[in-house]
Amino acid sequence: MGTSRILLLGILGLALLSSVICNNTSGPDDCCFTLYPRRLNKNLISSYYMTDHRCPKTGVILVTKKSRHICVDPNLSWVVGIMKSLDESNF
């Protein structure tokens, strides 16, 4: 009777441990779930980076001079202009 309880607790413990290990995956850190709808002044932006390819939406994260991160649509013309301007200023 005691051995069966220990065996049952061991199996239950392993089942819980395996679920914790499976949930500890390394996924993308920065994804855009909502995109900022308005145009931003390019003078306020210090850098940008693209979201990870594993994110559900493709996006660009603009970093302001005050270190705020703003998700925007990479297909908008003003976003392309900001990215081009930042790329040219880094060379």
C-alpha cells in the first residue's frame, strides 16, 4: 500500500515537472500585437529593429530618444522613410 502511494506520487511529480519543462521554451521576446496607428516624427526616433520571424505579425519596433518602444507597420511609407534615414545616418 505504501509503495503504490510513493509510486503514484513519483509519477504525478514527473508529469508536473515535464509540463513545466515544456512551457519553458525560448520564444520571441518582442512581438507586435497592436500597431501604432499615427505617423511619428523621424527626429524623435533613435533606432529601430524588426520583430522576430516567429511573431504572429510582422512589425518594426521604433525606439524613441526617450527609450520608448513603439510597434509600427513596416509597409507604411513613412516607416520605410524613417528606417532608410536611420540606415543612412549610421554609415
